[in-house]
Amino acid sequence: MKKVFTILTAIATLFTSCEKESTNDVVDNNKVVAVTVEATSKTTWHYYNFEQEKFIGTGETAQDEAWAKRTDWDLAICRYKVRTNSGTSGVGKSGTYTCNDKVKFNSLDTTPADAKFTADISYTEEVMGGGVITESRSTAVVSIMDGMPPVWKKSPLYVIPNSSGEKHYKVDFLAYKNAEGASGHVSFKFSSLTK
């Protein structure tokens, strides 16, 4: 009797572990993660890890060099500006691919065959008061400012690899303002893609 009980326990354990594996695979492939961050500061970058599904820290522009040496972040946000762990922003193998306007979040399941990822570069620009700043960032933006007075338009859909370049994610920036209309409150959603 003890032998039969042991065999039945082993079989139950085998079926349970197989079922968990299968269920997790399905959930991971279709999971959409929604994220919101208060990015109101013009000098603070918020660093996000896709796989961990969380912000792992913040850094002021004076700390850019230290963050550029790290591989534990994939995407960073400062107001409407974006960084990927690539090029002048980081040692990673990330970058940005911008989808055309016709590509929608739910219609994209795989990385486009012709996708070429653009690494971050260094930008120099004048700021109010006559100063000049140089900073590293992606070609991707949270929102597009157009015209005068400025009107904020929704950005296109992006494909962004993680810092190792092994996994690709579709990223859709949803809003730049919160419910009260205050700018610098960024929300986005992302999901993994099949390469």
C-alpha cells in the first residue's frame, strides 16, 4: 500500500509541474504590463527593467556615467525623453526601432524582419535662459511636441530590445499627463515579442 501511495504521489507531482510550465509559457507570451511614473523633474532619469517589470532606480544627470556602465536597466524616462541601454547612454545592446503609423500595439506579435535598431546618441540643445546642455538619449520620445502653442501628440509604437539584446519588447507610450492635466506623468504599456 505504501508503494502505491508513493507512485501516485510521484505521478501527481509530475502532472502538476508540467501543467505549471505550460501555463506560465502562455501567460508570459501574452502578458501586457502597464506602467506609470511621475517624471516631472527635468534632470531625473527613471530606470526600468522589462523582465523585472519595475523601476530599479533613479539618477540625476550628474550620475549618467555611472548608469551608462550598468546592464540591469533597459529603458529610462525623463519627462518626454527616453533612453535605451545602448550607444552613448549605456553599454547594453538595446536601441530603438520606430514602427510606422499603421502598426498598432495589438497587431504586432513579432519583431519586423526589416527592423534596424538605432542606438542612443548625444544631443546638444539650448535651454531657456540661454544655457546649453548635452545629454544622451534615444530617438524615441514619450510624446511629440508640434506647433506653437505646443500641442502634444501621441508617439508611434516602438520596438526596444532589453540591455542584452536577447529579448524584444513592443512599447506604447499612452500619456504624458495625469488626469489633472499635469505634464511629466508618463504611462506606457509593453509586451514581449517573438524575434
